Amino acid sequence: MNVFFRSVLRMVLLILAGGLLGCLSRPQATSVLAIPPRDQVRIVVKQISDSPTRTHWQWSVIGERNWTAPEIRRGASGVEVVLDKTYPINDTQKHDGSNIWVCEMLIEKSATASTTTVKYDLHGLRGKPAQFEENLPDTPMIALTKDTLLRLPAEPILARQGGKNIVFRIAK
């Protein structure tokens, strides 16, 4: 069994064990990896790196449903990171989605030019990933820096750039 599948299996077992232990003991704080309550989504935020020329952020989306249609696009109001087309997490007939998706934003500032390259990547355990890249005259300012639990549909603002928002649209 390769390392990736072992780590996924370990995460699933930890989530299940945490849920079973919660039934047997006093109420405790919920794990950041726990499946959220119905019609909610948990976003776990992590800054991977930060230097004068490179910043890397990661937002992990954990849902109580699966999403099958990731997309990243430039809209009129800014960049939109989209998770759409849902189905129940316990559906045994569908296998093309995931309830855990990771959105990464890599910001690289040019040392010679006055531009910033922003690379977006949205990927889940299954399904096709979405990627997008753009060159900007200035650097995006990260807005979502703390873990959060939101009602679905959710539209948290990940960052702001040039008077526009970089929004994560998560379908119900």
C-alpha cells in the first residue's frame, strides 16, 4: 500500500475513532478534521510558506457531502474558486467526487519586473483538479487566515487584490 493511501486511511480512521470516542465520553472540542454538521462546511487554513518573494497559502474544505465539479475562473468581481455539483457523502453509486478539497494559492513576486504571479490549484481525493494562473500588477492580500465553520452555500473571501475579491464559492 503506497504512502498516500496509508495517510488517507489513517486520517479516515482518526476521524471515525474521534466520532466513536465522542459518543462514549464527555463533550469535547471538535477536531478540525471532523466532518461538519449538516449543511455546513469546515475550512482549515494553513500558511505553508512566507518570504519576501514567495507566499503559499492552503485552505482545506471539509464537507458532509461530496463535490464533483471544481473550477477556477476570472469573473467580473475577481477570481472565483468554485466547488459545485454535490451528492451525499454516503452515496454508494457515485465515485467521482470528494468531501475534502484543498485550494492552494502560490504568490510569487518578480525580483526584476513589477508583477506578481498567482497560481491557484484546487484538488480533491477523487475527480479532476482545477488550476488557474495570472500575472497581476500588485500582490493579493490574504483575507481568510483562520479556521472557520460556515453554512452552505458559502462564499468566503480568500483574498483581496486591486479592489476585487478572490472568492471561494462552495455549493450546497
